[in-house]
Amino acid sequence: MRIRDIPEGDRPRERLLNRGAESLSDRELLALLLGAGVAGQDAVELAGRLIARHGGLYELSRSPHMS
């Protein structure tokens, strides 16, 4: 599902502003930092793939490619 297909009040950026960071999953928080996805994947899907590939958000943050 694309971000634009999600009702506006349920989108990650709006939930962050209205309910705070604790209302978002790790992949939604990372998606906000990424800002955009790639062809065929929105930012939330891309964030989920990155987190899964590295074994978690903490491990992703320690990746040499992230420095």
C-alpha cells in the first residue's frame, strides 16, 4: 500500500505530529528519515527491507554504510 493510499490521519508523518514518536513503528520512523522510497517501493516498505536486511534498527545504525 502506498502512503498516499493511507487515510491522511493514519499516515506516519501525521501520526508523529499528532500522537508522538512512540505511536510509530521503527520502519515508519526510518521511512520519515528516508523521505522517499524507490521505484516500486514506498519509503515504509524500503525502511522495512533495510531493517530486516540488517537484523534490526540498531544494527542498521551500526552499519559501516550508514556513517
